[in-house]
Amino acid sequence: MKQIISVFLLTGTVLLYSCGGNNTDSNVDAPGQKKDAKSKTLELGAHILQSKSPLKRISAYLNGFHFYNGNPGAQMEAHHYVSQLNEDVHQAIIYDGNQEDAKIMGIEYIISERLFKTLAPEEKKLWHSHHYEVKSGELIAPGLPDVAEHELMEKLVSTYGKTIHTWHTDQHRKLPLGSPMIMMGFTKDGQIDQELLTQRDKRFNVSVSEKRKQREDIPMPAVDPLANAWEKGEIRQFTITNKPDSALHKH
């Protein structure tokens, strides 16, 4: 770990510019007029004067893939900007690209195996495991040195994620229309669209097969049978309803 920390300290500035950013366009252009001079001035002032403490906690950039729970064929690339709350909980803002105009697609909460075991059975069905994403090489941390990425993947391989997309830019919706959707991650070879994977690897100059080889020494965790419920045909998804009890808050 000390070696990894030293790498970050020695290459901090370089990593900011070699993290694989600014190479993936957003899927859509949002409608609206361009920012005027007043908006730009206000934005600059806010940038200088206001605290962005939660955003400063973002410490990792992960690139992977999601699909709609219940529709494995509807797949998309997802750019995760992750902050770590503690050793058991991470949270990520998910974008559809990594340039300045990227759209926030949704969020993902990531918890350790230890915490996942404490969840109720029905709750577990909303979560997906990360074992295959890590071991297959599909999940990458662009720009990190191999030793640091490997260390990060060792921590993530046994975690579970709960992901919700709110703006479906993969469907070329120019505004965040429609219901939020629960997303899942891949669990076996042959599930992902290979062209999607090939194009990602080309943009980031990485090889999923090489990543897989590099991670062969990462132990494969035992996956909780209630996670990845879609594999057993148990689909959980949001629906729009006008039932008066649907918004009740449980204390």
C-alpha cells in the first residue's frame, strides 16, 4: 500500500492528465440556449468562492458497463466517479462520457461483502455482484498504474452495487425523461456486446484480455445467491404509479 501511495504522490499531476479522460463523447446534446456571459461569470465566481467538499472526495474513476434489469440486450458504457465513505461503502456519480458536457446518467452505491450479508433477502435482489466485471477485465480504472489498479480491483471484486439510471442517454433521450431504471452488471462471458467492449478498449488503449490475465491472481469470491436475481428470472424494476401509499416514508 505504501508503494501505491508513493506512486500517487509522485505522479499526482501527471495522473490528472493521463487518466483516460476527455476521450468519450456524451450520447446526446441537451436542448437549450448556450450559456450567456452572465451565466459564465456566475459559474466562474461559484467555482472560486464556493466549497465543493463532497466532490473533492471523488478519488477514483472507473469505466464499466451496465444493462437494464430485465433487458440484458440493452447495454451501455458507464463512467463512474467514485468517493469512498469508509472501508465498506463507496458511492459513485455515473456519467455517459468523460468530457465536460457529459450527462449524469445515474448513481451507484457499492458496499462490501460484509455489509451485503446483513441485507434483507428482498433487498439483495436489487444488487449485482462485481466479481465477473473485475475478473474478466471489463471494469477498468483508466490512467492508474497497473499496481494501483490491481490493488483497487482486489478490493472491488467481492463488493456489490446498487445502480439506478435516471437519464437514458443510451436511448438518445435529450432530457431525463421517463422512469428511473435499476441496472445490472454482467456475470458471464458472452453476455456483453463485443463491439461495445472493443470500442471502449480502443479509446482507452487497453486490452480486456490483458486485464483478465493481470487479475488471474485475484481470488474469485463466493457470490451471494440472492444477488444478480435477474439470472433466475426475478426482475425488479421501477414503475410509475398513482397509488396514495406509494410515497409513504417508513421511519
